[in-house]
Amino acid sequence: MPKCRKPWGYAAKKIMAKGFSLGSFAVTPEQGRVALSKGVTTLFLGFDTMFIPAAVKNYLGLLGSIADHPTS
């Protein structure tokens, strides 16, 4: 999202200048590292729209594994 970088940087500087800490969301470890390097002090892991597809994928994978190797 290159279009968001300049406004984000501007807002972040203004927020920190007023003494507030920055918070952000990160889905991947790399996104977390980038956020921390930019002064974020409160970092949240992911968000619902990321966790729901991952949970469904995991569930379907486990279900497929069970179907391939039934226990009874």
C-alpha cells in the first residue's frame, strides 16, 4: 500500500510529537519488525479477517487428514 505510507508517516510523527505511543497490527513477523522499527510500541498480532481464513484452512486440513486415516 504505497499510497498509505506518506500519510501514515505524517500521522505517526504528529501522534508521537503529542506524547502518544503508536500502535499497529501485524500479520507477519516481518510486518511486526517494520512496525517496531518505525516507533510502534503497542503491536497487535493480526486481525479477524486474517485469523478466520487461517482457522478454516487448518480445520479443513485436519479434517482431510482424519478422512484419509480414520481411527475407527
